[in-house]
Amino acid sequence: MTDQGVHEPLLSGRRLLLAGASARIGLLAIVIMFWILFSSLAPGFLSAFNLFTLGRSLAIDVVIGFAQMVVLATGGMNLAVGSIGVCAVMTSGYLLQILGLPIPIGILGALVLGGALGWLNGFAIVRTGVNSFIITLASANLFSGAMLILTKAVPLNALPSEIGAFGKMKVASVVSPLLLIALGIGAALYVLFRYSVLGRQILAAGANSRAAAMSGVPVGRVVILGHTLSGILAASAGLMVVARLGAAMPAVGGEEWLLPSFLGPVLGGTLLSGGTVAVIGTMLGAALVTTIRSGLLVLQIGNFWLQLFLGLILLVAVLLDRYRGLYVERRRLGRQ
Amino acid sequence: MTLVHRLALVEWSGLLAAIIIGSVGLAVLTPNFLTEFNLYVMLRSLCVGLLVGFAQMVTLGVGQMNIAVGALGGLVAIAFGGVLESLGLPLAFAVPAALAIGALGGLINGLLTVRTGINGFVVTLATASAFTGINLGITKSIPFYKMPPVLVAFGEQHFHAFPYLLIVPLIVAALLGLFLSRTVPGRQLLAVGGNSQAADLSGIPRGRIIVLAHILSGMLAAAAAVLAVAQLGSAQPTIGADWLLLSFAAPIIGGAALTGGHISVLGTMFAVALIALIENGMVLAKVDPYWVQFLLGALILAAVWLNRWRAVSAGAG
């Protein structure tokens, strides 16, 4: 089986392999197509500087996508990804600048806060039995509101200089270490969902929570863990933004992360109905988004039309996915 | 059953009580609350919010959601402003054109959702991005300032504390109430939302009704956009950018079920009024404006919890 660990009895392993792998190969082909297009239209696209900034924003988009993906796997959604991200940003800023604590503690504090806020989401969803959409919509505003009340929206830009330096660091002269971290997180998630009991339980709970509960999966606990993981990932993305900006800004994250958080996983083939994840697909989906954003910037088409492109690409992608699914289904029926 | 008892079972009774208690409290605590000007400002701030709440309410009623309410509103607002300023066309043309664009946006949302069977959340998330993109691409974030004096006057005039602007949402509310309770498509809309399979089996054209709800939602968003232009006196591309939370908060605090089939026009109206009252109270008390966002989040959670509790206790009784 591929990294789309689906637990639907109706779907055979072969069909999944076909659907999952073809989706990722198709996505990869589209990304490569855009690279060829942009680099032939604008030579600046392949410059070391552009590749470096592209890789750095890709790292952030990938992790934002992961934060949504792990909750989608449980069959829910998390509209608070951006709010948790910005709360982590300001927490790290507070710990490092105001309290003057060492950097590892600042990072750890932000991640713990992210996990705690995610846990709160999961706990509220499981305890009340209310739709995750509405709980996280409300909590997103609680978190952002509390952050603004506490920080008075003042940016913290006297962080230790090592942080900004890390954001500007280059491995092999073009690769940002942030991208390597994002790949590392991806590898860990791949192992989690493919080989660990917890990962399989999350997918089982997302695919069919009643069946999972009957097979002894502690569904409530698993959903809460999924949200906690999402919070930690959102906080990681927030920390990456801190490294990129070299400062803790209260204006990052929030609703701006909403679309990217869904774009990566949905383009990559994660179902909104739960029970699937596509770790590699999410990375490719984020790569497509970042490539287009960077390409339009280099071509100076301007940020204004970017939103339109992203919306249309999401629409085309879900449409293609829908019809590919139908096509595979039909072929399977034809063979019988 | 006594009157008090019966009132307690109506969803919006708690909201009405909260509004009355809040108003009395504010009137006692701050002398500025009951001034004609303050009441006018507060009532005027209600108008757009009411229509935004209704726009989401109808999609919730059919069991869908519309993330694109604000994006469509923004697009309609600048199209409306552009028709008036750049093309110099009269209001009699611009207002129907604005509503038609809203209906078209809703039609796109509805058709994409129904024809493809893709989750309405993803569809409207994508179209929201596309609508915002068109809006920013056309305007480059520059507003249209030259609005007809009639429109601006309509946005400002008032009879004592009653702004003329409020007439529009009140009429819309009455029509919506009639539509949902007395007409066949209105009842079908709620039937599809309540149990789409049962509605299908009873011969209701489910797909067409979902499309209808999206069209209605688009037109209500467009109406909200027109009122926002009248209220601001200019067509800002940022109109609608902050509607998402309010659009869900109003119907849900008003007692709508996210699963569909159950919405309340009066409840939504009282919810918008309560939110406006809270915002007004915070301004008068000179509280940090960031508290509004925090409280709105808390209010939604409280409302969801209360609805849940009511459902459970109704089931037990």
C-alpha cells in the first residue's frame, strides 16, 4: 500500500495503489511543468536567491499543510491552525526577548503551548460531540483574541540574533535548513501513519469511528491526540516564520494560513471525510502552491491575481481528483 | 403550559433576555448609552451584519456552508462601486446588477457542489479565494470613492435613532421568514437540510434546492455588500474580509444546527443585535477592542454548548 493508508473495505489495495500513486505522479508532473514554464519565461526563477527563498517558504507551507492533514485524517478539520501558529510565535518571542531565556527553552515553550491549545480543541470536540468546524472556528478567535489582549499587538523584534541568522543560513548555498526540518517532520509523520499503532488508530477513527470504537480503538483519545499533534505542527510552522522574519510578529498566521493549510493536503489527495493521509502528496501540493506563488512574483504578475490562481487550482485539483476516482472505479467494474 | 414556560423553550428567549439585561445594565452604568446618537450608531452597525448572518443561515439551513460569503460580498461591493463610478450608470441599474452578480456567484458555488459531489466547504473555500483574487486583481486594492449622493444620504439619514438603512434587513427578514415557513421551496430547503435522503425519497429535487440555497446566499451577501457601500460611502475592496466569523456566529448563536434543517430568522437577528450590543458596550466602557474577538469566540462556544444541552434535555423530557 502507498502512504494513503485507507481503511475502506470496498477499495482493494491495488486500486488504491493505482489511485494514490497516479495522483502523486500527476501532481509531480504538474509541479515540474510549472518549473519548466517559469524558468523559461523568467531566468531569475532558477537563481540561487530565488531557489533559497522558495525553499524557505515551501518549508513553512509544508508544515502548515501537515498541521491540517493530521486533523483531516481524524475526519475533522482545524480552523485554528493559524491562530495556534501566531500564539506560538508570540510565546517564543516572550520567552526569548522579555524573559531572556535560552533558545531551546523558547522553542520548547512554543511547541508545548501549541500542543496544549490543540489538546484543548480536541478535548472540547470530543467532550461536547460538536462538529470540529465550529469548535475550532470559535477557539481560533479565542486564541487570537487572547494573544492580542496579552501582547497589545506589539511585535517583538529584539530576539537573539542567532534566530535570524538561522533563517538566513544556507546549506549547499541554496537550501534553507528550514526545508530540511520540514522534510524531517514529513519523514516522521510518514513513519507514524504507516508503521505505528497510533497512526493506524488515527486513520481508523477517521475512516469509520464507530467501527474503530468497536474494534477497541479509543476513538476519543485518538482524536484528541490528532488535534494535539496538529497544534504542535502549527507551532512548528510558527517558529519557522519567526526564524524567517527574525522577529515575533502578531500579524502572521491567523486567517492567512487557512487556505494554504487546506491546499497542501487536499491537492495531495487527503480526503476531507477522514481516514486517509498523503504525506508525500501534501508536500507536493505545498510545492505546487509555493512554485506558483514564487513564479508569479518573479514574472511580476503581482500578488493580486495570486488568490484567483490558487482558488482555481484548488477547484481544478478537486475536480480532477473526483473524476480520476470515478474513472478508476469504472475501470474496476468493467474488468469484473 | 404557562407563558414563561413556553418562552423558555423558544431558542431565542435566552438571547432576548441577554439583550434586555445588557441594555438595562448599560443604560444604568453609562449615561451615553441611551443618547439618540449612540442608539443610531449601534442600529446602523447592525444592518450589514444582519444580512451577512442571513447569507450564511440559508446555506446552513440546507445543510451546507458558504465560506465565500465575505469574498463574494467584497467582489460585489467593488463591482457595484465600479458600475457607479467608472461606468457612471444609475443606481436603478447598479443595484440589480449587484444582486445578479451575487446570484451568479451563488449559482457557481451551488452547481459546483451539487454536480461534482465535492464537499461544499472545499468548493466555497476555493471560490472564496478566486472571488477575492478577482476583486484584488481588478481594483489593485484601490477603492471607488465617488458614490452617488443619494446612496450616501440613504446610508446616513435617520428618523430619531432609527437609521433608514435598517429598513432593508427588516424587509429581507420578513420575506425570508415567509419564504422559509410558508412557501414550498422554503419548506423543501429545510427538508433537504433536515434529512437529505428522506427529502430525496419524498420526491424533492434535492440538487436544485441546494443550488437555490446557494443562489439565495449569494444574493443576501450581495445585498449586505450594497448596504456596506452605502454605510461607508465608498466601495472598499476590503468589504467582506471580516465577515466569516460573524456569518457563522450569528446563525449558530441564534440556534441554527450545523447539521442543517433547523434555522431561526429571529434567533439570527437577536444574535446580531447581541453582538452589536456587546461591541457598543465595549466602546462605551473603553475596553481594548481585541476583547470583542475573544468574547465572540466564547459566545459561540457557549451557544453551541447551550444548544447541545437543550437538545439533550429535550430528548430526556
